Amino acid sequence: MPLDRREFLKRAGLTAGALSLSTLLGRTAHAAEGLDRYFLHVYFEGGWDMLLGLDPRDPAAFPDADVPQTQIQPGYDRLPARFRRTPERFGGIELGPCVGELPRVLEHVAIVRGINMGTLTHEVGRRHFITGRTPSGLTARGDAVPTLAAAQIGARTQVPHLSHLVESYNVSQPAFAAALPVAAVGHLQYILQQSLGVPTGVPANVKGALGAYWAQRTGCEPGAGPSASRLADIYRENRARARDVVESTLYRQFQFESEDTAAVRAHYGITAATLETPLGRAALAAQALKTGLSRVVSVALASGLDTHDGGWANDQSERLDAGFTALARLIDDLANSEAPSGGRMLDKTTIVAFSEFGRTPRLNERGGRDHHLGNVALLAGAGIRGGIAVGQSSDVGMGPLPVDLATGLPADGGVTLSPEAVLTTALAGGGYDASALRSVPIGALLQG
């Protein structure tokens, strides 16, 4: 359902009740720095199959007959006929058969292999890759990394942090950095309108009365007493930003069935009937960044990847492929769009794509794959060297191998990669302060 005004303000962190303790104490973190940057956090929900995507193996080198020794079973012969039966090398990176259009933008992309998740639990792995900190039980600890980015960029847009189907956390950052969650691609156009989603069936006189009510201003002008406090100042600032949102015409950029967005529909290959798909979600994320609605976006581009049973061959392959195609078109869109301050959007946008863990390299007795401690991730955009892969999983069971952070190559005495290292690399590449993650970046991935 469309959000009403109260719920919109609440979720956007624009009500007094949504103000965090850090805001009340004046701890605005790094917001004053005003980074000319954007941040995109992309989630593949359920646990992606590394062999089908970003960490493949050649079936000729890992035949089914050797599975008892290698514990690796590519299983490409079980996939739908449209998929390749072998990995393919694109430049210096080998990819599996279910990566959609990703090879087309590989020059912008870096792949991180051999990540140790230390968990087989969805909630733990997901929250670890959202916050960069190991959860306490199932409970997330610390701020979401996109929240950290939003706090450092500052309140420079109407919705500083937008989230679609990805959970987020704000523990210690300013209230504006908290995510505004959107449940469906089609909802945003209603949220941004001045009517804030009042159904068309509501009588005109009722709409008019609501509009008159919303237009009223509260007696919270500067002066003596409570209205002179910092809390009141924050409330006024946030209220003004909320009014700017609903009085703007930004909603037109999210009416994906209109003439104004014909080029967007053409690029992503979407229609009004296919908005709630990976391609529609990618279009939503790109429009939010390009139109200046948000500088930080979290979005899920794949779902239903928890494929333990015989549906693995069809479900994992098709959903993974669709997610990577959506991501590729999003990257391509940003690479060919000019940023408001000049230059390419992609050069100012840091992208992290992740899943909560990988799937076992060996098929189970039901013809599916279970949860695996190893993982991969994808980085792109601002400050990230593209066209390379770092890290490595072993050729027995695909366990993470220690890595030399300076070269990205396996090395005795090296470091076992973690979500913290990946996220620190992304933040460092984009020029953010990553000290909250208490990790060091993968130097081999950083430009310059």
C-alpha cells in the first residue's frame, strides 16, 4: 500500500521521534565534509552459487568422477539448454555460465574471491555484509555501511538513503542517514507526490481538506523556550526537506509508464507489467541516484537463491542470470550518465554487490546445493580498479585461501578475506572514512 504522510515522515527519519541520540548530542559524524559521492549496495538474496557466477571451475578439470576427492561439482550439464557448459574467460577474468550481461561491463568490475563468512546462517551472513561487523547471535551490530556513507555525504538530497528490499541499521549516525524503505518499485511515485498516495477514489472534498491540513505550519518558529533548542532546529530542517520532497516534481521520474521515462524503459527493457523484477529494481536505483533524489541506495536485484533441492538447476541459474543482467545495465547506465557536478556518475558511485554466503560446490542428494562458508563479492565504480579478480578459493572444497592484500594473490602468511575487508575497500575507494569497520582495504583493488 502507498505510505501515508505520517508513515513517510517516520520512515524517512524526518520526525522528532526518529531523531537518534547521536543527532541530539550534535554528533554529525562526517556529514560536514559533503563528499561528492554516491553509494550503491546491491544484494543477491538467499546465497548465490559461486560456480555458476563469479568463481567457476571447468568441468573437464573437475569431472563428476573426481568429486569424492575435490568436493567440487560444477553441474553445468544440468542447467537449462540456453546456458554454456563451460566457464568463459573475458579479458583476465573467468566467469561461470549464469552471469547474464555482466561481461559487457567487466572493465568496470572487480571480483573478490575466497571470502570467509564464518557462518551458514542467512541472517548472520546478510547482516555481516550489511554492517561489516559480525552479528551478536542473529542481531546486527553497528551501522549499516550505506548509512555510514550517507552520513559522510551529508543531507544533500531529499532522501539521503533509499532502501528497496534490503534491511538497514542506524545506531550512531545522524537521523537523516537512516534508510527510507520502499517495498515496491511502483510505490515511490506515490510517496513523492504531494498527495502522498491518497487513493484516487477519495472524494475531492476530502482530498482538499487533507491538503489544507497538510499545508498548515506548526508553531515551531525560532524564539525562546523549546523552539530555540537544537532539537527544534533539527525538526525544522527535516520538516523543510520533507516539504521539498512532496512539493517537487521528482515523482515524474519514477512513473515508469510515462513518456518522460521512455528512455529508461528502453534501456532496462521494462514495462508497467515488469516493474517488480530485477530490471525494474535496477531502474529504480539508477533513477534515484541520477535524479538527485538519493545519493545512497540499497537494492536487492535477485531473490529466491536458497536452492537446496532439485529446482536448483533452473531456479538458481535463471535468477542469478537475471540479477547480473540487471546489475550490468545499472552499471552501464551510470557509466553513460553525467553527474550533476560533472563527470560520469559511475566515477563517483561506489558499488558493492554481495550475497550472505556461497553454496556448496558439491551437489547434495536432492540435486541442489546447501550453504557454504566461502563467498565472493563484486566491486565497481569510484576508486576501484576494474577488469580484475583478486583472492582465490581452493581446488578442494573451494575454501578461502590467504591473500596478500597488496597484490590480491594467494600467499602463505597472507590474510583471509572477510566482508569487513571488502566493505573497507569500497569505502576507501570512494573516499569515505572506513575506520568504524576496523579493517584494512585490499590494496590491489584501489586505484592510484
